[in-house]
Amino acid sequence: MAKPVSESKAQTSTVKVPWAGRRGYFDLLLAASCVILIISNIGATKGVAFGPLPFELPVIGNTIVTDGGFFLFPLAYVIGDLLSEVYGFKRARRAIVASFVAAAFAAVCFLVIMYLPAAEFYENQKAFESVLGPVWQIYAGSLLGYLCGQTLNAWIMVSMKKATKGRFLWLRMILSTLAGELVDTVIFCSIAAPVLGIDTIEAFLNYVLVGYVYKCLVEVILMPISYPVIGWFKRHELEHVA
């Protein structure tokens, strides 16, 4: 005779969300990381300027220079913090490498598509090239910066977690982001700036400072949301690394 399912087991079975796989939520977060990286890299091919502002800012001046992926890329670091905190350094590094490979594959595909012979009736080849032409350089800078910055971010998160015995999550998230984003932003901007037409030291410093400060501020602003989200994953993720 089959044994009845205990009440505790029945309650445990209701914890999992229907769209989560048997191995938990890692695959979903990995997919989100890949999508964010690919889309933000395409958006980064467009230079964006906000201004003139009614006031002057040190170094930046009265115009804020950035790119079209500015509002997406910070989310990659929020997800990176979540992956590092919940799954540990090895799984976080796996997600970083997988996102890197996916974005690199996308860049190669765009390059091949761009150089395919255009049909006689297709009149937008030059416009197509103007959009996807800089993608290769943008991707090169983004991927190199992402790989270095995210790896440093994950390593700091996990190392500080061990040192603090899992405490001070807010401090670990801020410090890891400050370090990771600095490396990421400097590498990316150094490669992407010439492609976007940024050819003066003033404009370059504007581009670097705006990108770095903005990304770090997003991390801090989203912390009241990301903090409980990480707590939720820790409680419900079957593969949570303590």
C-alpha cells in the first residue's frame, strides 16, 4: 500500500513556481543575463546625449553623453549579484561565460548578415550597415569589459560573503559593483568611444564618468528591491549555496 504524502512534504511541493524547472531558477536567470547583454550591446551602437542642461557639472559640463544601452546594462550586474550570492562563484562564472559566448555568437551572426549580398529591391543596405557596422567593435569592448568586470564582481561578492559569514549583503553588493563596474566601464568605453564618434578627452571622460556613476547609482536605487528578491531565491532555490 502506498504511503500517504506527509503534510510537510505537501507544503514543500507547493513552494516551486510553475515556470521553474526541476533544477531551480538558474536557467531562467542565465537566459535573462544573455538577453540583457545582447540587447544592451545592440543599443550601445547609438550614441545618446542629454542636454544642454541648465547647469554645469564638474568634468561632464552641461551635456550628459551615454549610449542607447545605458538603461539595460546595469541589470546585468544586479543579476550577477543574485547569481553570486545564491549559487556561488562557480555557477556565477558559468553564467558569465555562457552570456559571453551567446553575445559573441550574436555578433558573428550580425557580421555575416551584414555582408550577405543585398537583393536588388532592398534599398536599406547602407542604413543596415550604419546600425550593425559598429556592432563588432561595440561587442568586442562590451564582451571584454563584461568578462573582466563581472568576474571581479562575482569574486568580491563570494569572497566577502565568506569573510563576513554571509552578513552585510548590502555592503557586499555595493563594493562588488563599484569595483566590477569600474573595470567594465573603463574597458568598454576605451574601445567603444571612437566608434561612437567620441574623439576628445573631455567627451571621453564624460562618457566614462556618466556610465560609471549611473550604473552604480542604479545598483543602489534597486537595492530595496534586489535585497528581498535575493532573500526569496535563498528560501526557495533548491541549489542555494550557503
